[in-house]
Amino acid sequence: MSATKKNPVRTTRRQFLSAAAGGGAAVTAQSILPVSAAEIEGLPPEVADWSRYLGEGVDAYPYGQPSKFESHVVRRNVPWLTASVESSINFTPLHELDGIITPNGLCFERHHAGVAEVDPAEHRLMINGLVEKPLIFTMADILRFPRTNKVFFLECAANSGMEWRGAQLNGCQFTHGMVHCVMYTGVPLKLVLQEAGLKTNAKWIMPEGADAAGMNRSVPLDKALDDCLLAFKMNGEALRPEQGYPLRLVVPGWEGNMWVKWLRRIEVGDQPWHTREETSKYTDLLEDGRSRRFTWAMDCKSVITNPSPQAPLLHKGHNVLSGMAWSGRGTVERVDVSLDGGRNWRHARIDGPSFDKAVHRFYFEFDWQGEPLLLQSRAIDSTGYVQPTKDELRAVRGTNSIYHNNGVQTWHVRAGGEVENVEVS
Amino acid sequence: MSKLARSIAFAGVLALAAGPVFAGTYSLGREAAPVEVSAWDIDVRPDGQGLPEGGGTVADGEILFQERCAACHGDFGEGLDRWPVLAGGQGTLAGENPVKTIGSYWPHLSTVFDYVRRAMPFGDAQSLVPNEVYAITAYLLYLNDVVEDEDFELNKANFTSIKLENEGGFMADDRPDTPNLAKSAPCMTDCKPEVVITKRARVLDVTPDGGDEGGPAID
């Protein structure tokens, strides 16, 4: 008998997924039958290897990793979206996660010139422009400012951007995976700006990255002084390189592109810069050919993560529907769930902490006897805003906006438990 | 007086001597020297703030563009493979398939200068000197039919006189723009007579590992 065992549940699910992709109805039907206990090694009356032999000692992994049975839980890229991996996106596997916090290694990546490898000893933050005294800070200086801890979601404005013209990608990882939510430790930006002394005509700031894209955006000073942070930790440990190590700007509730990574400079000015990322990109083209600009806030949005195309329904009887909701304008007050494509709605249960501009987790328990379902969720935030349908969005914006698609998502659960991304009337 | 208290008092005197408006409360960081600021301060605004001295012609820009840019963006800015398109697309913004380029979409010329100077060529950023950026920017104007003379020189003095066609095409954010139903409580039961599936992801089949490669790009 070998020391390593296959995980039978995982194997069944993998088989299910490939069968589902191939449309194999027979296998699909089989996979929802309960697995016979006698087929599983390690269950009574057997004694499992891990109950008999010693496991690995401490320090086998000085930096711990997830179980090898979780190796499929990874960020994934959609290769056809972009020309090069250095200017590209990958997606958080939302269907494998729970609670409100995203593990650091699974936070989606969006780079415009690859991941800058910045030595913190050599990193500097410069504040210049309309200040009394331009300043340069080392990372050690930044760590001597008073700091705070805050949980915020970060969503790319292009999240769900592929779905404007209709259902396109099968999996919430791909349709909604450009969002993550972590706890940041950082210095209120206000304190650092005040250290340099703002001139009376200061109205805007321009954060700039140290990467080879020199990422720059215009942020109104009011926002900068309100709740922006200079973050150096996420979920308690140093920022990951792909999230801007050693220093990133946190712009709560606003589109991810503004959260400049590898932050090296902040210029203070009296007008916006109209940088490439706020003109050519991150402007929302409407049907009449005009565009909205400076569309910073991320509107209230939700998605059911389980079941979803990558996480089919495997069992008849009692099931737990799980999902996430967030709003760039406050907290999420309520989430409704529909099993019949929006004809009838029930309140879902929001569980776990409810932080301003953070992900909220919701659940809805239901009984399933193999009937087809059309699953939807709709979130309402603390401003009273109701997440719109995709058709409501298209009616006012057309289909060429790319950004800010927060429409209600529909998943079609078939009799076999397989789930597809669809839209309904 | 303790040593620490004395040095704080001394720092206070210094700050006052340097000018009463300096607001630093933590005395962290050090003053950036002008030479340090100018080395990093490479941004350019629509009103011309930040433009360096210099200039360059369309003809010079064409040579530079072939050498440094055309491998990705194509000889005429048409964009090879999935690399960005830099020219053309005028008149397409309200159509089915808008082509957003410097000529058709970008509101300000300063954005071209600012972006090329900081980020291009891709993989060799900040390697162009100001005269080269002026020349390449002039050539991009030429490719977009904004200027027609190959001898045209773009320089610090005439830069802000150049206007792009879509400058007026942008408006302020007026969201929320969808029916905001909460005050009247969204419908909970029998909200529509029937529900039919109108669109399916499987029809397109562009999910990774899901079948064929390819699909409409998002940016």
C-alpha cells in the first residue's frame, strides 16, 4: 500500500468537470450518486496511513503551503485577452473561497509592465508639487508614522467586462474574479501629505508607480485626505510583489487601477493630469459615442460563487448556496437570491463581519431534487442602491463600456447538476 | 531639559527658521533636492505643465518609430497581432465596433507624450530622450492625420496649440444611472410572467480549457 492516497472526492469532482465539459450525460448522472463507503480506503473499519505513521516534522515548509489536495485552487489567466503576460490579468478562484478575506497568493493580478522586483532598502517615496517642502521617505520612515488596519475590497473596473455583449465565460473565476478583499496595514495618506504641507491651491494628487509602466492616475485631494492609505502589509504580512511590494496606495471603494502599486511618488497639483489610464483606458464609452470619465466608484455588485460553472451541484437534498457582495459606496445591507431567474426572490443570510467597502459573504440554504434552476443574486447597499440587471445597464450604456459591469449574474443549473453562464429574459 | 526634548526644541527652531508654513508634525523623511525631484518628475499635463525643452519632426519620428515601436504597433500604428492600435478609427465611436486610438478617442496630446515617455517602448521604458519623444509624438499625430506635413516640428512652444478631435467627447460621471429601486422595495414575488434563457456562454465557448481559443478582447 502506498503512503499517499488519492482523494476520492476530488477525483470524482474532476471526472465530473471533464465529463460536464464534454457533455457526457451518463457520467454526469452517475456522479451525483453517493459514493459507496466501502470503496474509500481509510474509512472504518480500516486505519488510514495518516493515522498510523508519523507525518512530516516542523520546518518541512518554513513558509507553509496549502494541502496538495488543494493544488487546483489557483489564479488563472485567459490567454486570448491580452498580447503579453507582462501586460495582462489573471483571476481569483472565487468558487473555491469562503468568508470575506482573500488569501494573499490568490489575489488576482493585473500588471501593465510585469511585476517590479523592488528592494525595500532602495525604495523611496517622493512627495512633490504643490507642497511646502518636497520630501523623500524611506520605507523605515513610513513605518514610523501612526498606522491603521482596514479591510477593503479591490475590484478591477474591467471585472465582468467580457460579459457586456452576453454570457461569455463559464466560471465565476473568469466572470467575476478580478476582485479580492484583504486587511491592509498602512499609514493614512493624509498624515504623509500633511508632513510635506499642502499648499492652499492643492486639489489633486497623482500617485505614480516604480514599475516599468510608471503607472499614474489623478486622484482628487478630498479622497486622498478622506480614507486613502499607504499600505505595506496585507493580511498581516508584507504585500506580495504582485500587489505592489513594498508600498501600494489603497483607494477604498474605487477602481483597482487607481491603487497604484510599487508607489514611488505622489505629485500634488491643482488639476487632473488626464493620464493614459484615465483617458484611453478606464473611461466608459456610451452608445452615442461619448464617454464618461473619472468613473471611480465601484457600484454595488454580487455573485453566487457556489454553485457556479466550476463548482457544480453534486448532491440532491440539502445544499448551501454561497456568494459574495460588495459596494464601493458603503456596506451591503441586503442580498436577495432567486432560484427561478428573477421571478421570485428570497432574502439571503449575510454572515461574518460587515465592513465599509469590503466583501460581504452571504448564504442561502435550499433543497434540490434535480430540477433545473436559474440562480441569481441581487445586492442592496447602504445608500439604497439596488444592483441592476444586465439589461438595465445596457439600456442606459449600450454594450461598449467595457468597465463597470455590475449587472446581476445568472447561472443555469441543469438536471445533472452542471452549471452554465446564461442570461435570461 | 533632556537631550531628546532639547533636540525636538532645536528642530522646532530650525523648522520655524526655514519658513513658518512647513506642516511636518512627525519630522519624518528628508527634503527632496531639486535635482532629485526633476529626475523623477516626468509627468505632463494638458496645459503643458511638465513639458521638457526640445522638439522633433514627423520625419525624425518616423525613423524612430520604425526602430523602436513598429515591431509591436505596426509600421502605421495599425497594431500587429493583439498589440494596441495607435492610429485610425475616426468616426467609429458610436458604431458597433469602436476603434479607440490616439486619433479617434484620446482627448489630449499631453497624454501621448506623458505615456510614451514613461512607459514605451514596452520593456525599455524611459529610454527615450525628450527630443525623441517629441519626434515620435509628432509622427503619431501624422499617422492620425492631425498633421500632414512631414517637416512639421512638434516642440515645447507649439505643443498646447494641437487639439485632438475627441477632446469634447467626455463627460462627468453621472452614475447611478439605473433604476434605483430600494426606496420602493424591489419586487420579491411573481416579478415576471415567464423566464427564458436568452444567451449562453457555451455558444461562444471561449473559457480556457473549454474549447477553441479566441474571443473579443477587453482592452
